[in-house]
Amino acid sequence: MGFLDNLLNAFLKATDPRPRYTEARCLLYKNSVGGCDRCYQVCPKGAVQLESFRVELDEVLCTGCGLCTGVCPGIALEYPLGGMQEALIRGKGQIRCSKAEGKGEEVLCLGRLTPGLLAEAGSRFGKLILARGECATCKIGGPSVPEHLQRMVAEAQRYHPVEVEVIQGELPGEKVGRRELFQALLGSAKRTAADLVPEPPLAAEPEEKGLPAELRLRRLAAGRAPGVRWPRIRVEEGCTLCPVCTNVCPTEAVYRVREGEEYVLRLKVEACTGCGACVESCPPQVIRLEEASKEEVTEELELYRGKPPWYDL
């Protein structure tokens, strides 16, 4: 593949508004009992279709608002979070959407803010200020963005006691002069050019390992918080040690190992999103959602052990 092909592919990738879809983390693909259609329900443009137990995103209809990424319980839909995190850091906790006029760090839509981004930025800067335009007439995110932000803030407060103020209009502070405005535009142009013109040959994308970026941000924020309400599960008596919970878990937080004649269910707390797939899908219905302490977040907990009733079959 030549340089021009690399450049074209990079351009198409950079201009594709759709979030990345990882079907292995999708509750629909995992065949969780009850399935999941949150992305379908929240999309303001009808760009999400649920076909053959997977999510299909229409490149033409998708505006890149990011609302679907915030509600996905398995983090199967995600944008690279580095750009949003960089904007929050440069703005010291203050950013505005592309429809809010004035100064400050600009992002396409505040709908792209996830609980992890909000919690981590709040752990750095304390109070966050988000400026929005007129959402009711916006062709990117639409009128549901303010309510969506409230839900994202409520979720972020599980990981850090972040305070968020959403205002309509300009960010507070002094006006930006021509020199500062030119420097900001030049910096934005440089970053865009760097994204669009990679050095040949293009390296293959590395296989993603470990926690999704969203969970890593939540973990960082939790480490700086006095206390957290991180979701976790508990397995009660009556567990048959079948593999259903491990099969439907989108982030592989629950896993099963064999020790002699016993099987052991374990939980990586930091990987648990509280999606509830295991709760809904458990055949004997013995799994309960709870909250983990800050000390438990980085631990692997033993949930249940025993010799399953089907062991000698």
C-alpha cells in the first residue's frame, strides 16, 4: 500500500463520524437475557440499527454526537478519549461545544463526554464548567443532550464527587484577543494535519488489551476520591457454577477457574460496569448488584466456589 493509499485511508478514518464498535462487548451480541437497545433508543438521528445480534451504524446519518457511547453498558461503542481529555486539561475543566460561541476549548458535542472523562477531569480541576449552544435546534446532538449530560454526571459521581455546571452561552472569563485566537486556530490546524498525514508506512493498529480507556479513566478518578460507589456483584447460595455469567459479561470482569474438583467464580472489580447482564441472565437468579469500596476496586474477589452439581455427570 503506497503513501497516497495510506493518506486516503487516514483521511476517511478521521472524517468517519461513527464511534468504534466492539461486538465482543455488546450485550446484544453476547445474548444477554433481555438484550440491549440503549444505543438505538438514544440516537437522535436514527443512525443505529440492530441487525443479527449486532449494532450497525449508518455513516451518513451519524453526526458523531457520542450519545450512544455514554449509554452503552458494555462500552462496546467508543470514541478515542484522548482528544476530549486533552481539551478538558487545556481548558482546566472548562470546555464548550461547537455551537457555543466565544472563547475556550471547543469540542464537537458535549454528548461525547463520558462518566470516565467527567470523573477524571473533576479529580484534577474540581468544578467543571461546560458551555453549550442551543441544543433544541442543533443538528449534531439535539434537544436530549442536556438531560443526557445530567445522567453522565450522576454516573461520574460514582467514581469521584465531581461538580459540573452546564451553562448556555459563553464560558466565563475574559475575551480572547486576536493573537490568542490565531494561536488556538494554528494549534488546532497542526493537530488536524498530524492526524491526517501519518508517516508511511502505516503501522497496524495494536490489539487492544486490558481495560477499555473509559474504565481506566474511572479507575484514575476513583484513586483520587475519598470514597467511591463502584459497581460490583455478589453471588449467593444456590449458584450452580455454570458459565452463563462469564459468557455474557461484556468486559470479562467475571471469570471461572477450576481448582481440583472445585470451580471458582472470581470478579475483577475494576472491569465491572454494573451493566447487570449477569444478574438478568443467571439461571438460578442468585447474582446481586452491590457497590464496592475504594479498597476493593483494584482487587480480584472470590465470588463463589464449590463442586458443581453437574461435575460427575
